[in-house]
Amino acid sequence: MAGWFRKPLESLADLKGLKMRIPGLGGEVMARVGAAPVNVPGGEIFSALQSGAIDAAEWVGPYNDLAFGLHRAAKHCYYPGWQEPGPTLECMVNKTAFDGLPKDLQAIVEACCRAVNDAMLAEYTARNQQALDAPVREHGVQLRQLPDDVLVALRKASDKVLEEVAASDPLARRALDSMRAFRAQAKAWHAVSEEAYYATRD
């Protein structure tokens, strides 16, 4: 999700000076479109939103956000999650220790990591909509898509920020180029698989 906002966003102008809890590259992009990114620890997001110390916040998505009660502090929930298009878990293992394992144990570690990541994605797919239904149905939350001019501005600013990062480091350049190539491939496939399926079923 794009985040929880105390007031509705009608246009790009509404982001000017908006204090939003959004870290990292997402925060840099928001700064480029006029917002004021703020770093707030997860456990303090609700109170910062409720008190008005911040105007908006993004955390994870409906399933996690519901546990924090963010719907009680901000009644406008926006999508899409342009800053974090999907979840991925990571497992960090000392390379020397991993290389010292027999090949069968290395394969088990890799298989377990894949299985846990796949299970997490399946759980979020199942639970996110359930978690979003209650705030909308029972607490008056307004679920809205970001305005078109906001999405266009975020796209342009995102491209600039990513290009700057890629220009600063060869590994970042390889990663960005690889991601863009895969995204184009996945988009083309989903157009004839997921999107076509949903359109047919609807």
C-alpha cells in the first residue's frame, strides 16, 4: 500500500510539506515531489499519526498495518504501493560457514529459504484483503487510488533517484538493469496470464 493519510489527497499539490513516515529510497522520492519524509520507528507510527506529529505513514500492508491499528489514526488508505511492490524475506549466513557445509546441507538451507519465502507470500496474498475489509467496512476507512498526477510525479522522481543510485555504483547499475528487464518480462507474461484470467472471470 502507498500508505495511511490523515487527510485525503486530491492532487500533487497536497504532498507539498506533508510529513510522512517513509524511509530509504521511497523517502528520497517523496522529498523530490515536495513531501517531508520522516523516520519513525515502527512501534511509534500509531502515536505519531494520532498526535499529528506526522500526516501520513507507510508500514507494510493491510495484514501488518491492522495489528498496529493505523486505521484508527488515519482514515485514508491509498494504493498502489509504488515504493515497495512486493515482499521478500532474506536469510543471511556467514559465507565461510555456508561454504563449509556439505553440498546436501547447502541445498537444504537454500530449499528452506525458498519455501519460507513462498509461504510468506502466500500468507500475505490470503490475509491482506481480509485485513483490509474490516477497517473499510467497520471503521470508515476510505480506500483510494493515488491521484494520476501523483502517480506520474512519483514515477518520474523514482526513475531519477534510481538512475542516480545506479550511476554511483556498477553493482547497483547491474541490479537496476536486471530488475527492469525482469519487470518487463513479468508484465508481458501477466498480461496474458493473471490479468487476462481476472478479466475473463469478471
